[in-house]
Amino acid sequence: MSYVKSGSSIPQAVITQNLDSAVAEFESDDPALHLIQIVDAAVSIEPWKTEGYYYYYDSAGQLPVQDSALEGMVALVNTIGLPNTTELYVNTSKEWKLLQKFDSSRESFQGEVYGFIAGGTDGTFQTDIDYWPFASEGTAVAAGDIDQTRTDAAGSTSPTDGFIFAGSPTDATNVTRFSLATTTSGAGVGDLSNIAEYLGPPATRYRGGHTGVSSEYYGYTAGYPDPAPNGSRAFTVKYRFANDTIGEIHGNDFTITPGTGNFRAGHNSATTGYFSGGALSPTQTANIFSFPFQSDVESTDTTADLSQARRSLSGISSATDGYACGGFVSPSPTPVQNTIDRFPFSSVTPATDVGDLNIARYYMAAISSSTNGVNAGGRNATAQSVTLIDTFPYSTPFVTAASAGDLAGSRVVESATGHQI
């Protein structure tokens, strides 16, 4: 993980002088995401800006072995899975000195206040952003627009913003961000052209039903473009939430039959990303794959499966479990499904059917609150887009998800992205 170039060190005094005023502005309960912005500010100082220095570590024990050539470098340490352990270090040439310890704002992925959906289609590609309060039922409110139309895109959520990557009919190297706090319109913030070769030919990059997963600092997506690049394999791509989005390859993925990467559900615990279900031409799969956030490795089959093979399903995450909702089964006398499966993050065990959607459907936007799973929009059994928002509890046994309202302006939508705060 260390990357050192001789003659490029900066004295500690220079770094601390530039960081002191910024650090002094932070409170212990500020978002840990802001720490990355401090580190990025340090990186922007020459010669770091041109040399490309920045460090992110999962524990203090992983910091590089002490070396005088590291003098002046900063490192952000956030022990994955443990709250209140985010720390900013600077190297003094003799030791890694702790500058400040901060509380992480994300102890979980789930939202407490609002749910959002963005983009989608009702036959016409859309830019709308809708939001609604978790505390009350009713019609969603129009919040603004994303910068370009997107459907079948990957949605990820940072502690403060929603991110959208790939999708039809736009170029897959573009990343859109919108604020979850101010409910304003979205803007382009990243260009992943540096990894475009892994996303497929420009004319077909959007194909593949991309799936979004979120850690505290990165959004992830995986899905086979059509045709798949680099032979028959796909890649998990990650993009950093802080400042301008930077694309990286997290893993060389899915060494199984080509096509299993399409239209899966995405889930995430504090330490691990999951993909469930998906297309398996000409049918679908029940597989559940997982990958660790802390290591750039490919996804692996957990050997646990959903209760039913299906594609175009939605993925919801509680603090302890993943939920796979609805979906499409072909061929089948009843292709559109209402099943809600649950599988635990703590152990490799098969998913169990724990209830049903309010309306059987697929292509839904998935939203995870701290207490409930929410599905919005989608396509029903007659292939029509719907306005419905429905919800189900994590903790209480239920039979059927309850209707919680409709999308703004009663707009019908499918294949939108879901977010929460």
C-alpha cells in the first residue's frame, strides 16, 4: 500500500501549518467524510499534487514501516466495522503522529429521515429526484433533477450525498452527485474515463443492469457490459465519494458463466458488499456473492442462495441482514415475483422467504431506513410502471409490505436509483 518517491517529502511543519486551521474547525461529531477532504487538501500541495500521494488505511497497524522518506505524509485511518475510530496521522520522520481523532458519522448505512429516488423511466428517460420522510406516509415531493437522464444505473449513498453511475442512455464514465441534505438538483462530479476499458465499448457501456453498493468512502458497481470487455469477465469498479470522483478497479470479477452479472441486487454491511440474484442467460441465478471493502479482490460465491432464482430484483440492507425483493423469473407461469428474502451478514446461510411485496413487481428503487425496507416504483405483472412506495419492517414479522404512498406527481417510474439519509 506504501508508495514513496525519493525527493518528494514535505516537512511536517508545512503540512501541519496548512492543516491546523482546517482541523480546528471540526467537531467530534462531524462526518468522517470531511476528513478525506482534509487529506485531499494536503495532497493538493506540490509536489504531492503531481506525485499523486494519498493514504487510506483500515487500521493503525497497517501504516507503513517507519522511514525518513515518509516525512510530511499524512494518512487517514478508519478501522472498518468499528465506530469512532477515524484518525488523521502525519509522519514526522521518526514516527506516525496522531494529529486528531474524529467520530465517524456513519456507523451504519441506513437512513433516519428521508428516502430518495432519482432518474428512471416510464418509457421516457427521466431526470427527476423525489424524496419523502420516513416518519409519515403520503406522496413524495419533487426535489430537483439530476444533470442527465439515467435508467438501469448504479446508485450509491455517502453520509451526505447520492451518487449515480452508468445507466442508459448516458456514457458510463460519468458520475452524478446530489445532496441528500439540501434536496437540490444533481451535478456531474466525476469522469471514470481512466478505467473506461473495463466498462465496455462506448456504445454499449450502459448495458448490463449495473448494481450499486456503498461503503463509507466509496461507491461500487458491477455488471457485464454487452459485450463484456476483457473476454468473458467483469470488473467491480469503485469510485471515491470525496471531491472529484476517482475511478478504481476493486476486483476482477465473476469467473463463472458470462451474463450472471446483469440486473442483480446490491447489499452492504459495514465491512462487506453483496450481490444477489441476476440474469443467467436465458434464465437467472440465485447466487449470493460477497466482497470485502478493505481489500481490492474479486467477488466470491458465498455458497448461500436466495430462496428463488430471479433477476431485476431490488437490494435492501438493515444493520444485520440483506433483503432481496421482487424480481423477474423466466420462463415461468408467474414471471413477476413478490418474494422478500432475507439473509444474514454474520454467517453464510441460505436466504429465507420472510414476506411479500404489496404488489409483485421488478425494476424497483431500493431504500434502506434504520427500521424498514422501502421499495419505490417498478414494473408490475402487466409490464406497466407504477407509482407505489411500499415498506416492510426489519424486526417485526409481517405478511405483506404496506403501502406508504406514491411518487411525486403520481409519476410512474421504473429502474430508478434509491438513496437515504
